[in-house]
Amino acid sequence: MSNDRTGPQSGKLWGGRFKDKTDPGVERFSASVHFDKALARYDIRGSIAHARMLGHTGLIPEADAKIIVQGLERVATEIEIGEFPFDAGLEDIHMNVEARLHEQIGPVAGRLHTGRSRNDQVATDLALYLRDACLASRHGLLQLRQVLAARAEEHLDTVLPGYTHLQRAQPVRLAHHWLAFVEVLGRDAARFADAASRLTHCPLGAGALAGSTLPLDRAQTARELEFVAATRNSMDTVSSRDHALEVMAAAAICMVNLSRLAEELVIWSSAEFGFVELADAYSTGSSLMPQKKNPDVPELVRGKSGRAIGNLVSLLTTMKGLPLTYNRDMQEDKEPLFDSMSTLRDSLEVMSGAIATLRVGTERMAAAAADPMLLATDLAEVLVRQGVPFREAHEAVGRIVAHCVETGVALDSLSKKALQQFDPAFPEAAKKLLDLERSFEQRSLVGGTARATVQLALEAVRAELDAEAAKLEV
Ligand code: ARG
């Protein structure tokens, strides 16, 4: 083998079989480099592993492999410092890197694509990107969960009404309320970890669709790129995007969860609720109304959840009719994927900041939680303890509530005598039938809102977050 060959004669790396130039409109239409340059790092990492393997197996001279690797490292630096001359005429990031490599090291660059197609190349880039994206999402989720747990700890004794149908239902601790989101976001993190556990096999060597006639060492490239092994089926490898889909699904679910948390911050920061006040750093003003302090940050998180949902549906739709194996439609995977992941990353970051810095209106919460009607269920359960069937107890307390509403008497100011007129089973012995403190303390079942129970939950959460931090090495 010698190095005196000149390389491709036409402008395109695939130009050999073409006589005429590509229509400029088609060039623009099919170019992807303006977005897939986000894969540059991964593309070059994959190429370096591939070149080393080619050298190692003797498929190309070791010396050429070295020159290629050094050239690729130089190209990587150019991209990093923003000096890479991206050219839409070269379609995508893969061709841009290879063409630049050719400019830097000459015809030796032509050996890099030995035994490789852009189809297994892009699948490799995506797998590496997705692994990082899963990790980054777990980092962002860990941070937000840590913030929520810290604020929960601070507000163990802050009480507020829990709601169903956005109607006051039963009193809960704010710690319990925020720990609910820690659970939700923990499942989100688990979804990313789970998706990453299916990104363990290396696409390189699958070629265009049917592997290669050349004796590549797929195990070596897999090892170098920190995969467990090479993929088992070349056709699956180049034609599947379900890895991207499941990461995007995890992102969409997570954004929907963040949207619900955001929605509460929006409602809670209204004058009607007054449960929280967002810090100035996480609020914006009105250009017209000088008194306004708007919760734009949570509103935008709520709004951006639409993107994550749309992006997922977009790629699902792109994929649904495609025959095996690679089809160019699949180039449409990248913009929605990148958008979902950056939207999620930013949303997690601003939500962490907003929650870490918001002021809690403990008095407003306590005042709302002091509504004695919130203890109506407890009153029914007093009767149940006396052996009254729950349905009858519910009925009796329902009549008591109606009486209170009609007469304007507070539920907790009814005498025992008055209560017994609705149901004689109300016990004589008990000092006070309705008491907020006792109501809390009685909710000590696992998962409940009693102080000691929430404290235990908080400890478990802390241990879980520490374990996740250790795994993520933060
Ligand atoms: N830019 C292409 C994509 O993202 C790379 C693969 C192109 N392969 C091909 N045979 N045209 O899908």
C-alpha cells in the first residue's frame, strides 16, 4: 500500500457514480450539518476508535492510523474553539469532518472510512450522545430532587391543605407535598438510567446494513468506546431509533411532571393563594403594569413541555412507516431529539433555582389548612372506630357539613350533644373530636403525612439521593 493516491476527484465524498452536480436547492434541503454538528465530539471519538482498530488489525498501515488519529484530534480542537469551516455542501457532520481531515492530512484521510458507512457511524454517534444525555438528565434531576428534599426538611412543620379537584381536601405537611415530587422525579431519573442500560452495544461495523467483507475487530471499537460488546444484528443496528425514542419519551414524561410542579408554583404565587413568592431572580415584571411580578419561569417550563411532547410524536411519526433498514427520513431524528434534551436540561436548572429561592407563605398556608371542614373525613372515621359502617358515617357527617354550611356554624365548634343528634355513636369519652394536630399524628401509616412518618420518608429519600450522587460521582 502506498500514500501517493490523490483521493476523490469530485467535490462529494460519494461523487464517483455521478456526472452532474447536485441542485443547489437539494443541497440546502438535504443538508443537516447546521444541526448535526452537535454530534461532532461523538463523531470524532467514534472515528478515532475506528481508525485505531483499522491500524491494529492491519487493514490500514499503523502509521496511517496514527496520522488519521492526530488529524482527527486537530479537527476536534478546531470545532471546540469555533474555527471549523462548516460547509452545508458537504451535507452532514460526518462528511464535514472527513473532508476537513483530508484538507489537513491529505489522501491518507481516504482510508478512514474503510469498512464503515455513515449509517453505522451515525448510529454510533447517536448512542454516544444518548448515553451522555441520559447522564446529564440524571444530574439535573438529582439537583432538583436535592433542592426539593432540602426545602421539605425546612418545612416539616408547615401545613397546608392538600387538594383534589383543586378543592381543599385534607391537611398535609408541605414537606409531604414536596416529597411527592421527589418520588415523581426519582422515577424520571430511573427511566433515564433504564434507557441508558439499553445503550450498551456498539453499532460500528454494521456498515451500511450488512456488515463488511473486511476483517474488522468490532470488539475492539466497542471496548474503546466503552460499550459492552458489538451489536448482534447489523440491520437492526442501522435502522432502529427506538433508543432515541425512549429517551425522548422519558424526557416528555419528565417535562410533563415538571409542568405540573410549575403549574403549582404559578397558582401558589397568585394573590388568591399567596402560598409562595418567587425570588426576584426567578420572576419578571410587566412592561405596562408596574405592580406585577410574574411567574414567567414556571410558566415557560409549563409551556416548553409542549415541545418535548411534540418532539416525541414527531419522531414516532417519522419512524412508523419505514422499512428496514436505513432511510434518509431518519435524519429527521436529530432536531427533535436535541431540542428535547436541551429543553429538559434548561427546565431542570431553572426549576431547581426557582424552588431553592422561593419564599414560603407559611401563615397563608396554615390559615388555609385551619379550615375545620378539612377534618370532615376524620370525623367520619371517629364513627368508624365506634363500629359504624363507613357509608353510614359518611352520610351522617355529610348531613353535619350541610348543617354547618346552612347555619354558618364552624364544624369544630359543634358540641358533642349536637353531633350526637346526627349520630348517637359519637363517643362521650373523647375530649375533643376534631383536632388538627391529632389528625396529622393519626396519619402515620407508611406513606402518610404524620410528622414522624414524613421524617422517615425524608431519611429514606436522603439515602437514595446520596446513593444516586455516588453513582453519578458528584
Ligand atoms: N446525515 C445522515 C443522518 O443523519 C447520516 C447518514 C446518511 N446515510 C446515508 N446513506 N445517506 O441520517
